[in-house]
Amino acid sequence: MKSPLLLPLCILLALLPSLHAERKLDRTKLQAIDTAIDKAIDEGKLPGAVVWVDHGGSVYYKAYGNRALVPAEEEMTKDTIFDAASVTKVVAGTPAIMILVERGQVKLDEPVHTYIPEFGASGDKAKITVSNLLTHTSGLPPDVSTKTKWHGTEKAIQLAAQIPMKNPVGEKFVYSDINLFLAGEIVARVSGMPLNEFCAKEIYRPLKMVDTGFLPPKEKIPRIAPTEIIDGVVLRGVVHDPTARFMGGVAGHAGLFTTAADMARYCHMLLNLGELDGVRIMKPETVKMMTSVQTPANIPSRRGFGWDIDSGFSR
């Protein structure tokens, strides 16, 4: 049973520096943010939130309400760790595979079965490329079934290989978790290390994102916001997304845990076109590829690699 009141909200607004000399934050707008969040808490729409607004060197960083309601109320703190849900797609799955693209170890126009042979080298699935996965134009449905419990990444790949196509390849945008957990599996097979280890080594540790990663350790559990009650158990430090949970907690589409402060560092890296504090994570060209339109002209929804630009989700 879903419990919306157990879903604290982490809000991050990382803004490009103003071209004008005046770069102070607009206090009127900050007060409007405060009012909106306080109202939502009072109305029971969420227990709490963390806000980070970053503009021209000024930062507004604030915690509101509670991070937990059961079994007891806990006050929200600025260093609360959140289940990042589908933000995992663009903070783990996408950058990881794009780093391998940079290195020539993965090719965007190569069929998925080149890297995951059991996915299918014949029929419609043989036409699906890495690029199709990252733009959600693979023709695959939104997700595999979790009505019956299963376990392991190997089983997830098997289910993805067996599932019927929803549309012809490249003809329609359909947001799909399958696309990104396949991308995450490509990263693991090509790099020779699990996705969580690759991301920690190549992204999070270099960026000093100290609280970001999959499968959070026990010592961080008290700072993690719970998400849902499953079979009478409050999920805390266990990924909310059922597919990622059945896969063992590590997937390209969900499973990441992070804080507002860590996300700010990640966003600054992107705004600096792949570099932060003298550490380069990816080339400027790679960031531009991710954040510029990569979908074909026949598809109205405009997507970059992994990133949404103009679709029903962003509107």
C-alpha cells in the first residue's frame, strides 16, 4: 500500500549564473518557496522538504518539516538522504554509459545485443540501439512485470528480452525503465564492474558527492528519509522502485540515494560542461550531447540522451 505521507521532498534548483552584475537571490521568490512548502506540509501533502537554490555564488539551503512520520516523527535536516527514484537515470545510468561512449568502449549506434547477446540478435529487438535506449525510442514498454516477485539483474534482462515490443523501433517516445536498466547492464558488462562501483569510482568520489550511491551503508540509515510501507515494513535505505528492488537495489533507472548538497555539486559539474573544482568527469561535447535534442524529427517529444528537454513530462 502506498503511503504518500512517507515521501519527503528534496527540491534542487541549480541555476545558471546571471549575465548581470547583480547576482543576489530574490528574497521575495525565496519567501514564496517557503510559503508553498509550508502550505503543502500543513495540508498533509508531504511531511517535509529540503531546498537548495544556487545562483551566482549565493546559496539558499533550508530544511522544512519532518523526514519521517512513522514509527515516530523525525525532524528534517539539511543532510537528509533521499531515494532519488528516476533521477537515477540522469545521475547514474546516463552519465555512466556516456563516459564509456567517450572512451570508445560503447557506440551509440550499436545494437544492444552487441553488449547483451541474450537480449536478441534477431527480430525487432535486434534493431534497438544504445541511442534508442537513451532517448526512450526503443519501442519497449514502460517496465517489466513486478506482479510476481522475482530476483536479480539476470532475471530482469531475461524478462526484458522476452517482453513484447510496444511500438516499432524509433517511431515513438515511450518513457521506459527497461531502457535505462539495460543501459546500466551495458555499463557493468563493458566496464567489468557493477554499475554502483563504476559510478562511485568515475563520478561520485571524484566530485566529492559524499552521500551519493546505491545500497547505502547501515550507518547512514538514520539520515535516510523513508518512502513507503511494504508488507508492514517501512522502506528506509531500500529502494522504493519495485523493479530496482527486485534487481537487488542497483539499476540504471532507479536505486540511487543522495542529498541536496551532493546534487548541487553534480549540477554544477554539468553547468561547467563536465568539470568541477579542477576535476573533469566528462568532456564538454558529451554534456552537450546529453542535453541537446537527439530524438528524430518525426517524434514530437524532444529528448537528449537520458535527459528530457520538451515532452509531456517536462511540461
